[in-house]
Amino acid sequence: MNKLGDIYIVELTDNKIDKAALRWMLLNQKNIPISRDLTLQATKYLPFDLFFIDMGKLEQQISFLSHGNKYEENENPQDVESKLKLKYCGSGKPYFSDIDLKFSISHTVKTRMNNGDINADQSKKTIWGCAISDSEVGFDIQFVRPVKYREITEKYFSESEQNFVRECGTDAFFKLWTRREALGKAVAEGFFLDDKDFSGTVGRDSQLLEEVEYQGTSLKLFTYKLADDLWASLCIVMNGVLYGQ
């Protein structure tokens, strides 16, 4: 299968991937620091290559950018600041008007309680990811965690999706949640899709659909497990122009 883009994953602590670092990543994909210590056995059917970022080296780059240094030669500060401005379309999908690459970002947080004591200090684990492609793309990651998934399912999911969650429980809910988020990002409508009659991403036989149609647009969906408690979904627009053109 020809790869359609790349996905970059990183675990964050107190740092964040700001718009300067994001722009640098889009302009310097070949130079994004990749960890040699982490690997992931992604399915061979995944149309994107998947990489873990070396956070230590990326922090150096973020620090360099945050101190006002130019990341492109012969540019004055006003030009740099202007190019850092993100534009938004639809329900808030971000893009840089002068960069042809499409991207979709997501992050998820898991809170850990020390020794199970709710009164003890809590620590948080944050995973950030970015999908980069020439095609319109939506990407979402979610930790499996306690949520009122039955209420959300009944309110927002299609009948076939509700049946899927009833049969398979919490894990199934987060599979569908990431798919819904990824699809909404790809078509620039967000989780609350404009088409309330959309039949969802699960077939009648409770199988996850790889191809769906949404308002005349052909989409491909891929869902996979990054860890025991971490799901991710990718949605690619296979035809049509949606925004920023």
C-alpha cells in the first residue's frame, strides 16, 4: 500500500507543542527528531507511517523557537509572526494558509491517582499526536477512561453504533469515539456532524466500516490500538476539496 502521510506521537510533560513548533514540523518533516527507543507494530494496512518523537531533542527545538529565533533564513520578526497565525475553517479546523500540507492534531490525558487514594496528589499522562498528509485528514486519540458512555452513545451515535457499544462495552465506545472525532475533523465539522441522518461507521453486521460516504464525500477510516488503554483513528478524504482552497 502506498503511504498517504505520517503520524507523529509524543508523550508530553509540562511542555506543549505550540504553533511555532507545529509549523516547524510541517516545514521540516525529514528533520523531526524520532526516538530510537520506542517502536510500534502498526498493522500493514495502515496507510500512514507512524513515528514516536524524541521529546528531548524536540524540546531543544521548541526552546529555540520560543526565544524568538527565526526558523527560516532572511525573515524579519514581523514576517515570522504573521506566518505563525493559524487560520480556521468550519467548526475550528486549523491550517496554515501558506503551507499546502494538511494536518490534524489530537491529544488525550489520563489522570493517575497515587496508590488509589483519591485524596493523594494526582499525576497526569498526556499523549499528543499529529497526522500530516497531502490529503484532507482527521486524526484522534483517546485514553480509555471512566465516562458516561451509555448516555453519550444514546444521544449521538447511530443505531448500528449503539448496538456495537451495547455488545462490546467501553472499549467499543472509545473505538467509535475516535472514529467520530477523526471523521468530524476530516470534513471540518467536528464531533457534532451537520448531517444528523448520517448512518455512522459501523455496518449492519457490527463490523467497523473502512469506507463511508458523508454528504457526497468518500472517506476512509482506520482504527488501531496504540496501547492497551489508548485508541486512535484516522480518516482520509478520498475525493473533493473541503477547505483552505
